[in-house]
Amino acid sequence: MQKIAYHLDKNAKLPLYEQLYQKIKQAIHQQELSIGDKLPSKRKLCQHLRISQNTVENAYAQLIAEGYIDTQPRRGFYVCFQSEFTFPQSPPTVQSKHQHLPMNDKWIDFNPNRIDTQHFPFQQWKKSGQMLYHTSQQHLLTLNDPLGDLNLRQQIAHYLSASRGIHCQAEHIMIGAGFEYCIQHLILLFNQLYPHQSLNYAIEDYGYPKVEKILTLYQKNQIKLPLNSQYQLDLTFLAKQKINIAYITPSNLYPFGEIIPISQRQTLLEWANEQPDRFIIEDDYDSEFRYKGKPIPALKSLDQHNKVIYLGSFSKLLMPSLRITFMVLPPQLFAFYQQYCAYFHCPISRFEQQRLATFIQEGYFEKHIHRMRKIYRKKMELLCQLLAPYKKHIRYYGENSGFHLLIELLNESRSLDELVGLAKQKAMIIYPVYYQQRTLFSLGFGHLSEQSLIEGVNHLLKIWIKA
């Protein structure tokens, strides 16, 4: 008999589709629904629960995106995941390796790493700083906890709980200046923990190049994790290698923008738990900017054995120039970090840490994220619309999240360098992606206005698409 009795609170602040999504996910994790079980039709469920069909569609779409269920044509929706442990319940929410080229304003730069700066809430940011001077703040003139200002770490802990499903203590969060800072500290920590062992680090084949450079600088053994035919991580390859530390971006695998589904996430966690010296470093890259459904829960939120080290940053969420990142250490690693690395002091000014803490605490940060998600979604939709008439010539990937769209020119005989040169002649900078001899480009749109996006894409299509 199909399970249709889900209690939804229509007076709650949490949207009904998200309540339904969480109830079904919980039923799967508690094995009330087993792999292969058929879910009720959208029509049947909306009639029984007295909710709109759109609410059911949105809930099912989120479950499909995370790999809990799949759809079979003309048959319906079926559970395709079986958990061996209970998913933790969420508590209530608490209060390219390319050089820069000389440009002017007429150039259109499709840089995938730039953000929209036109809609930054400067007044709220300014107000958050001014509030520091309304009362006596002499304590900000002195050095504080080496891990970072406690108030900011508490605000980050609240944010992670509400937005990413991660429940951690503020004391286990470290504030750093960029991912590079955090990675170096982890390398030093693992050197102390395993002084007589040559650890092997795994990084995605097309992942963050700075991580590769840092590991090379410290002379660490590196193994590249390839993608399979579905553009997911090849976990069979991972299991066969002697890997200790895996650095991955489960919410946005580069370059195709795929999300590691729940079944593979559990496989990753099981892999890490097989050996005491195995850990996963989760880089939560672009996780907040998802344009279909809600943001995917972090891998860390599923971690039952404290094997995931979580890395987050405010570079894309607010501004790259802020240079504030944070790292959530598992309790057992935190104890060793205190022992071996406590002499490093947080390199971020306490005033800037407090300003950011106030910005989050006053609700400005959440409002900014919601606003920017809408703006970026609109730009992504526009980009897809501009490319739609050329589907015989162009295929694209990664339209559900992030600040760029990966496009592929089909049946293209010209080289990447030729195509880059043609764009440059028309005052445009594009970013090739070198993957299996395919003609791929990363079209960034975060910083571009809609008008610039229209002009740039139309110019590209004119010079690229042969008549």
C-alpha cells in the first residue's frame, strides 16, 4: 500500500513543498519506503493532502535531483535509494588558468569566477560596520581566539544549520583567509598526525587548480579522480586506489555542474569510514546558487562518523575581496588542531569579522542571498534562451546552478585556440575547458548585465556557428 499520510503544517513558515520533500526523504531513510517502492501519483497525493499539484511536483523534483527517487515513463515515481542509517533530523532554524587580458568597458568577459557587484547591499554593509562604534568596543583592539572571533563563528554555525543541514559547534569552526590558508593548515595537521606515513591526496581531475598547486608545493602525492560517463565521480576508481584524503566538490562537480546524488554520497562516506586515516574535504562550491529546487544538503550533513572536513567561503556569497573562509573540523581532528596548530592566529581583522557577524545577525545576509539567487537564476535562464535556437550546433550543461554555463560546440573542426582568437577579435574573452578533445567553453555570466549577455552571446554565435 502506498504511503500517502504525510502531516503538513500549512501555518508553518517552511514551504509546503519542502515539508513534503523532507517527510518523504525521512521515510526513505527510516526505511518506511524501500528501494523499488512506488510513490503515489502527483494527482492522488495533492487530492489526499489538499495541496496544489505544483507543490507535489516541486517536492518530487527535489527528491529526483538528490537521487532519492526516479521517474519511469508512463509508470510513475519509484524509490531508488535505500539507507542503512537514519538521516539526522534538522532542528528549528536559529536566529582557469587564464591570464587577465587588457580590457576596457567595451570588452565582454565571460569570466566564470566573477560575481554581480551591481546589487551588493552597500548601505546594509556600511550600517553593520557603523554599529560597532555605537558602543564601547575596546575589546576589538586586542587579539582574540586564534580560530577567529567567536561571535562570527556562532553566526556561521547558525547559518550552516539553517541552510546546509550541518549541525556543529561554533568552537569547531576555524576562520581563515581563503581556501589556500585552510588547505595549508590541513596539510600541516595531517603531517603531525601521520609523521611516518606518506599520505595520498585525491583531487577531482578538473577541480580547483590552486589546491593542486598547494599540494605540489608541499610535495604531496596526488591522484586525479576521473569522471564517469554520467559526468559523476568514478567511485569505482576511488575504491581501487590507495587514497587517504579526498578533496571534492559534491554540490557542483566541475566542469559539468553535476551534483553527487545521495547514493554516491553515502558510498563516499562509507569509503572514508573504512580506514581511520581517511577523510573527505568538502568544498561547498556554489552550493547556495541552485536554480531548481532548494540547495542540496551538504555532504557534511550526512556524516555520522566525523570523517568530513567542511570548507565554506563568502567570496561568491558576498565578495571575493572579503577573503573570509571557514572550515568545520570534526571533533577528533579539532582536538589535534588545538594541540599542533594553535599558535596560528586568525589573519582577518576582528573589525571585519564583527562587521560580517552583525551583517548575518541582522538578517541582511539571508536577504542578499535570496535576492542574488533570483538575479542569477534570471541570467541563467536568459543564457539558455539565447542558446536554445542553436541546439543543433550547441549543447550545454550545468544550467541548474552556479555562475557559468558549460557549452559544447558539436561537430566542430576548429581548435579551441582558434575559437578563442575569433572571440578576441570581437572584443570578447572566453574560457576554454580542456576535456577529452571536446570543444567546451565555460561561459560566466555572474557579473554581466542582461544587455551585455545578449550582445556577447549573439556576437559569439555569429562568429562561431557556420552558415
